[in-house]
Amino acid sequence: MNFKYSVIVFLLFFSYSFSQNINIEVKEASGIPISEVNVQILKNGKTLNFQKTNDKGVCTFVLSEKGIFSLKFTSLLYKTKVVEVNTNEKNDFGVVLESQVKTIPTVEIKARPKIASAKEDTIAFNLKAVRDGTERTIEDLIKKLPGLNINENGKVTYKGKSIGQVLIEGNEFFGKNHKMATQNISADMVESIDLWQNYTTINGNRSTALNLKLKEEYKGKVTGNIEANYGTKNSYLGHTNLFRLGKLGNLALIADANNIAKDPISFMDFYEMNTQEDIDNADNNSNIDIPTFLNNDGKVKSKDNQFGALQYSKSKNNFSITAFSILNNAQLDKFSTSTRTVFEGQSKDFNFYEQRTENNKGFLGTTQIKVKKSFADESFLYYNFGYNPTQDNFNQNIDRYAPVNANFYTISNTVKNNGISNFFSWNKQLNNSKIIFAFSQLNEDYSGGLNILSNNNLFLTGNNSLFQQYDVNSNRYGLDFYLKNKNNFVNVNFHSGFSYKNEKSELTESVSQTSENRILKTYHYINDLNIYRQVGKFDLSASLSSHFLNVNEYEKHYFEKRLRLQYSPTSKANTEISFEYNSKYKLPTLKLLQYNPLYTRDLYFNQNVNLTPDLLSNTDSYKLTFHRAYLEKGSSMFLMLMYDKTQPSYTTNTTNYGTFSGMENTIGKYNDRFVLLFAGDRRISKNYILKTKFTSALSRNVNFISDNENISSVKNFELSQKLSTNFKNKPLQFDLGYTLTKSIFEQSFYDTTSKQDNIKLSFGVRANIKKEWLGNILGEYLVQKTGETTLRNFLIGGQVSYRKEKSNFEYNLQFNNILNLNSFQYINSYTSQLGIDEISTTALRGYIMAGLKFNF
């Protein structure tokens, strides 16, 4: 009996899996494809489905049976036509429509199409105005949209900030991991893009979101691609995307294996995946170490990644769920050489030349499940579960050659992290008020083992070996109440909460037989009052938080303040001017409070001198922003000025012992940070787009060197511009750009200055020839200049692919840095408080790969 049921299930699955695709192609008599034609498929006079033709004049229907059907074609510009088709005979049908509009050849319409339009809190982008046929992924489209940018971490930014989420048809897609959508979903799949500036997340928070609307032919069926590439020096890349996006929810499977240092997630992705759920979008991240193998700058000899991700999301009126799981294995090798030069006044014996080899293996994972259940009384329950395991196995060999002697080190460091979080909330809407009760729990286990062997004594211990173990267990529980009131006069939000955090650490060193156990218990009570008022063109919000802390029987009370004022004048362009002020406090972490030396794999140690658990560090932040966007014309300008002052600050007293250094954690007078950001998009005529970005950052820190007060300052500047073409119906497009960066380090104690300048000139060609050949080629001329060295490199990379129209197969040729197929190096001048390291890093060599992609 079981066998019979199995056969029936198999036949049903076989019938569903092998349902036929009916491909319709609509053209004019001249052979030009016609887009935006309404196509209905009927049987016995009953409409079964309807779609619109895409830019190629094509649409596809999925039918579960064969037979005779009717196709009805309607359009404002063409005469209605009805044809009968027999799917028993073939699956591809071509139809020619007759124009019903008289063409006036002497009239040429030159009006520029609107790039975007704004309505309330939604900005709708017109993709037809920016598409030129050379786009491969959503990321390529986003880079052309005014006001939006992709930063170095792969995040989509707007007004200088990373947006909350990238959504597919309103459903979440791998949480805040933007690259999952932007680098894996094909540009051809998306009909339009909306930016929601006041998006309500699944847990009721307010955020920003970029919503991708799919074309009809990609909804409700399995689509995606599988590719395999192989090339020089055994380089390889295997990748697959499987999607089923539609009314039943978004189901996605993404897998990747490569040895070309292509990283599926970034440092920021890892940071956000390990952030505890919170109602007010507060900074509630855990203090775990970021794995060393999350290297995304290519400065490695080799790097292998194995990556897998699975997600499902579905949103309905009364029930929503989103769940995803990500696993990333990585193996990498690094090699670097450095020359250390001490500042004037230090012993010349502290100079050395070093060779360093590193081998690193590890994995990270995350599983997130979010469920929302809504009820008829306008209340809902929300639950979030998170699990984040990480393991980092780090090994290195260091050879240091000093004027007096040579030191050799073998170092292994294993770090394990496990985090489990639970968050539960009940939300109730009462007329203009909203009540929220929330419970949160977070458990983290950290385990770090460090082994060092040397031919000389280590860290003044009299031993040439060291075996250190550092374990930390942290448990946090929180209970919060929120009352949010919304009315015509003033909005008032009140938050009252209590949290308890228990941290235990054990630090042991086997050779010296030393140990230290510490317990940190923190009771935190908070009452926060926030008001919001709109007066004409002004928006004003202010918040005052009262905090009471009991940390290991130390009692502290303090206030945190927030103020925001925004002015939106009336103008043709959307204009906003805002000012923000924040005052926040921070306690020292458990690692800063360790009395015994905490050794590191970088051959220095930390220990506490005079920090106590009740010491507070206050940061006052001031931010002024100006944003002006003429969306219809595709122009945007954003300017931000920000100043932070931390007083007092946690700093260090550093002592140079030559082969290693000691850092004692102590209190400094202040730490200043000034940031200037300018980002502008300018559409020059209808065929050219100019993107400009300028950033400037200055930070000053009061620290100590051998008990002497020292003021260190770091200045960074970057200016970049890129001019891109946007010629319609042209086979070639061009990009021309440059990037200038400058870094300056200065300090008062040794009265020293060091600089590094980088210049990058780039020229790119994008091609779409006969809608079959697609190419992206980028050439870069990179100059790195330091006080000791000037290094020049010419980099060429890109991708060329061929896909015949209506074919599922695509042939690819990928290449990177083809003028350096054997070896490649970067130069970096790193300056610390004790000296200058001129570092040469062996980077990933170039490669050429050929492969095949199957699209379905």
C-alpha cells in the first residue's frame, strides 16, 4: 500500500514539475519587439492568466496541460488581435501586431523621462530611464539610481546611511544582508524599484527599505541559474541561485564555492547578524570578535570560500514569517613583509625586519526565525530566534630580524563564539496609542586559546612558550514596556525597562600557572520619554532617558539626551536640512577590566591599571545634514557634518619592549572625531551621469607613551568621481573615473608625521551587442606612495558572456588582474604610537576563467 501511495505522489510531482512553458513573442511588421502589450490566455472563453510583454517583446505562460487556447493581445498603440494556438504541436509562438496610431515622421520627442517620483514616504524609480542593457544584477541598476549608492561593504546607502532591508515583493530577503539580493538577483527579473522611507518591519519597528518588484514571468515559478567556471592556476568558481518568488512567499537557495577570494558576506553583515533584537533600533550588539577570515580586500595569497544560504519569507494580513540560515566556511593564506622604524628618541635596537606567514581556517553561521501573528483586535504577537556559531582557527609564523638578534615565533589562536537569542513581544493598538510588552534573552559563550612558541623569552616572563586560555560566558535578560501615543498636537513615546546581565570570565596561563576569575553583574533600569511635534515645515523630536545602574554594587545614575530638528522648505526639489544631538554613556567591557595580562597573537598584551566597573565614558555627538534631490531629473546632493567628543575616554599607556609592546588600559582626557561627507549625483543631459563622493575624517586621541601624555591624530581624505554614459540603443557604454586618498598620522610626544597617498584612475567599457554579447571590462591604474616607497600597478579585469536569445545557456569568460597572473603586491605604511611599519602584502594573483551558466 505504501508503494502505491508513493507512486501516486511521484506522478503528481512529476506532472507539476514538468508543466509546459508557452513562450509568446510580439513584434511589429518591421521586426521590432513590442513591450508593454497585454496578453491574455483563454480557454473556452475563460481567461486563465494574463501578462505583459517585457522589453524584448516576450512573455511566458506556465500551463499544466496541453491543448488549444486563445491568445488576446491589447495595447493603446496597436490593434487588438486574437489568435488560436495548439500547444500539442509547439510551445513557441510569434505574433505581429498592426499599429493603430498614425506616425508623424517629422516630429521628434525630446522630453527627458522622469528618473524618479516621490509620493509621501515612497520614492519610485523609473528603471526604463536608466537601463542601457549592460546590467547583470540588481547592484548594477542601483548604482545608476540618484541618491542611492553601494558602499565598500556591499550595503545600499541613502542619505549617507545604510538602508534597513532589501525586500522582494514586500517580503524580507535574508534580513539586512543586502548582497544576497543585490548580487544574486538578475537585473532582468526586476520591473521596478521603490524606496520606502517609513517602512514597518515585521516586528513593528520603523525603518527604510528598498522594495524590488518582479516582472510577472518570474513570479510563482522556480527560476535562477547554475554556473561553473575554471581557469588558470586551478582557479574555480561554482555558484547557484534558485528562487521561487510569488504569492506563496519567497523561497531562495544560494550556494557558492570559489578560490578567488569572493566573499559572500562582509564585516558589517556579520556585525548585524550578531545584533540582539530591539524595539527602538538601539545599538544592542554583542562584543564578540569579528573572524579574521572575513577578509574582503583581496590582500591574501589565496582564499577559498564555501557558502550556503537558505531563506523563506511570507507576509499575509494575519500571519508573517521570515526565516533564513547562512553558513560560510573559509580557508586563507597570507604573506607579508615589513620594516619597522622607531621614532627619534627610542632605542635603535627596536628596529626590525619581519616576514609573516598566516594560515587561517574557520566558519561562521547564523539562523534567524521571525514570526508575527496578528489578531482581529489590532494586536499581534512577535517572536524572534537567533543562533550564531563561529569558529576561527588562526596560525602564523613570524621571523623578526633585529640589529642585535633574531626572534622566531610560532603562534596558534583558536576562537569560538556561540550566541543564542530569543525575543518576544506583544503589541496592542488602542485608538491613537500603542502598547508593547517585550522580553529578550541573550546568551553568549566565548572561548579563546592562544599558544606561542619562540626562541627567546616572551613578555618578560622568563619563558619561551605561552599557553593562554580566556573564556567568557554572558547572559542577559530584559523586560521592557512601551507606550506610543500619536495625535494631532504632539506624539509622546514612553519606554520603561529593566535588564540584568551576568558575565563571568576565566583567564589562565599554563606555563606561569597564573589565573584570574572575574564576575560582572549589571542591573540596568531605564525610563525614556520622547516627544515629536510638527510645526509647519519643521519637525522636532526630543528625548530624555534616565538610567540607574548597579554594577558589582557600584551605583550610578545618569541622563542621556537626544534632540533632532528638521526643516523642509517648499521648492521644486525635495530639500531637507536637519540637526541632531546625542549624549550617550558607556561602561568599560569585561576585557578592559582584566588585571592579569591578556596576550594577543599580534605580540602585545593588555591589562587594566585603574579602570573600575562604575567608570562612565560620555560621548556628545553633533550632526548637521543637508539633502536636496531633483528626482525627476535624476540629480541628488547630500552633505553631512558630524563631530563627536568623548570625555573622558578609555585609552592606553603603551610601552615599547622592542619585540613586543604592553598596553595598560587607563583613562584619557578626550577623544575627538570630525567627519565630512559629500555625495552627489548629477545627470548631464540625458546621456551622462556624474557621481561624486568626498569624505574627510579627523580623529584625535589623548593617550600615553611610557607614562608621557601624547596626542595622536589621524587624518583621512578621499575624493572620487565617475562619469558614466547612458546611451539608449547603443552597443557600447563607457565609465571614466578617479579616486584620490590621503592618510596622515601625527603625534605630539615624538613630534612625528607620516603620510600615504593613493591615486586610482579607471576606465571601463560596458557592452551589449545584438542582445547576445554582454561585456564589462575595467582597467585601473593604481599608484601607492608612502614615505619610503612608490608602487605602480595596472589592473585589468572584467567579464564577457554570450547568450543566444531564447537560449538557457550562457558562456562566460571572467578575468581579473590579468597582468599579474603569478604574483601581486600592495604597499601599506602603518603608523602606531611606537614607530612606522612599511608593509608589503602579497595579494591575490590574477586569473582567467571560462565557464558555462544555465538559466531557467
